[in-house]
Amino acid sequence: MKAYETVIGLEVHVELATKTKIFCGCSTAFGGAPNTHCCPVCTGMPGTLPVLNKKVVEFAMAAGLAMNCTITQKCKFDRKNYFYPDLPKAYQVSQLYLPICRNGGIEIEVNGVKKTIGIHEIHMEEDAGKLVHDPWEDVTLVDYNRCGVPLIEIVSEPDMRSADEVIAYLEKLKLILQYLGVSDCKMQEGSLRADINLSVREVGAPEFGTRTEMKNMNSFKAIARAVEGERKRQIELLEYGKKVVQETRRWDDNKDTSFAMRSKEDAQDYRYFPEPDLVPIEISDEWLSEIRGRQPELRDEKKKRYEKEYEIPSYDAAIITGSKRMADIFEATVAICHKPKEVSNWLMVETMRLMKEAEMDSEELNLSPEKLAALIGLLDAGTINRPVAKEVFEKVFKEDVDPKEYVEKNGLGMVQDEDLLVSTIERIIAENPQSVADYRSGKEKALGFLVGQTMKAMKGKANPGKVNEVLKERL
């Protein structure tokens, strides 16, 4: 069998986090009863005129700057003409000839190897509606709520060669967009969707093979499987002497295979022409400088700063900054309690454990920095021990309780009566002569047993360090 190389480029559609749509004042909120977030403009009624949402342009500029693109300071919109039931105007307002951002790139790392993936362009456009297929009634319904929701489409160069590189690119893209605040990137709600353009060629061949496109992929796992499945399908065709047809395919994740949908369209099929109802956009040097000055600290810079400023391990910094929400909680908590390593430990261990149990995404995390700092303060002051702190943290995580109030109400504070501790330890020593003999003969594990018995007798309210210390004295 010949050796083949996979060539992959992505078109990523990102719903922007504006409160209103790109050309009208309708809400962009997810959900809502069908056809309630729309008006004559976004449903394409005759005689209506669009008015461009300035925030859309600013978000597109911010994304372009973060991805090292050149900003097209004189750009415009175009009409992309096609008929589909969820597109009431029978055209989509997009950008073909002068996209707002061009010629950028972002760096990814896979298995320790760094690589730059080129960004061909980023353009603004409006989203279409949504078809709802009802198999019970055998009808298809149309919901126009999503019509006119602002999008940016990020078009990569065909620089990726494996599913791992595709996922690394998408994860980097998602983090950049979330740190910028331009999108929540909730794939389950369609805020981030990827079209995969894939071809294969013999290793060393100068020309690209015939590509296929798989549209609207909205799960990293499905994308990885689709890349692998389509790669294998194309290689099998070539091995049997058949040709790969340029077409749009649909990936069925349940069946782990793709199906042909339609022949792949080219730009001329859409009969693009300049949008007559919108004036060209002129981005002044001052406006561009203003957006550049507002750019936040992105993940890569934040990770380096955490390692240097907070002196936490590189691994910890990578995990925490891997979620904007987690990074925000970390910084806010450290600002209160000034214990970065302790905060990092609570986020890395207990928070991650509880999130996994709840099957929760990090961006859904609703942990109060004030309450986490208060819990750390109780532990640091010796008011509670670590096992109790873990119990209290779970309540803070799940029920948002006040740590101090919860400890007081449930009598979880550590026993400070040293006489009671000494008398309890003397009783435990008297009741366990064999363990005492084992410890005195050099069996260190026996001490752990005696500590456990003492903690049990004290109902978990003793300081384990103090128990160890007093036990050793008495033994």
C-alpha cells in the first residue's frame, strides 16, 4: 500500500456574543419559543433595510488581531445567493471580496512539536435559521430565531495533517475567542461549528488531492472521528483505482461514517455581488488602535505570568489557564487570600473531581472566589482540618454555602482542648497494646493506625499534625 498524507483545512463559524443581531435589534439569546426572536428585517420582509451592529465589527477586529491578521480597513459586505428553506431572503449577507481580516496564523503544539496554522481570512456574515425535522408528523418546521445572528467565519489554510492537529487548532481557537469575550463557544448550542475540508495525496506529491467537505461539526470527538473516517474512505477509493468526488458530505457519528449530500459548490455558484443596502466599512487608524488597546491578556501570556508571578508549576498553570472561567476564579481568589499554590491545589484537585462527577464544563463553573478564600482562611487558621475542609468545599461547590456559617452550624471546628486530646490519646494507647508494641519495634505503619483511631474518637475534629506529635511523645 502506498504512503498517503492527509491535508486538512477548516472553516469555523463562530456566533458572536452580541446582545442583538447583526442587522436589527432582535435578541441573540439562545432558546426561546420558535420564531419569537425575529422581525421583518431578519426574516427578509420586502422593503426592510439592514443597519450594521458596530459591536460585530469590533469583535471581528479583536479576533483578527489576536490571530495575527492584517485588518482590512476598507471592507464591505456581499450577497451570497442561494435558496434554502431556513434562509428567508434567499441570500446571505457575507464577505467575499474584501473580508475584514486576512493573512494571519496561530501556533499549536502537538506531541511537543510546535507548528503555525495559517489563517487565510476572517469574514463577517449573518447566520441562517434552523430546520426542525419531525419524524412523527413527517414534516419539517422552520425556526427563524437564529436568522441574522452575527457570525465570523475563520478560514484556515490547508496546513493541518492529522486529527490531533485539527483538535489542537480548534482548542486554541476556542480559548482565544473565549478570552477575548467575543463568543461563549458553546458547541452544544451551535456557537462554534466547523466545516472540514479534507483531501489525501501520496507522500511527496506536489499537488493536493480532490477535497470533500463535512459541514457543521459541533463536537471535538465527532470531528476527530470524522477526520479519521474520511481519510480512510478516500485512501480506500484511491487504492481501488477510483476517484474521489468533490462534494459535501454529512458525518453520522452514530454510524461512524459519512454520506454524500450534494456536489461541492464554488464561489461562482453563489452569484456573489456587492451588498447594495450596506455602505462600505471604513476602519480608521484611531478605531483600530482603540480595539488593539482593549485586547486582554490571552492564555499563552497568562500561563507564563502565572508561573513567574505566582510560582506555580507549569502543569498547574496550563490546566488553570485552559479555561477562562477557571483562570478568573483563580486570580480573584488569590487577590483575597494571597495563597496561589493553595488556591491552585483546590482548583486542580477537588474542583476538577467534582466537575467530573457532575459532567460539568469548566465554563459552567459557578464557584465563589470569596467563599473559596474564606475556606482557605479557616484551614490556615487551624479552625478546621483538611478532611473537614474537603467536606465543606463540596457543600460550597454544590450548594454555595458560606464556609464559616456551615462550620459553626454543624460543629465542624477543630477541638482546641489539648487536655482532651492527651486523655483521648492515652486511652487509645491503652486500648491498643499490640499496635504500641509494633510501633516500638520499628513498624511505622502502626502509628498511622493509632492516629486513625484517635481521629475517629475525636470525630474528625482534631488536628492530624498535633495528634501525630502528641502520640509520638506518649509512645
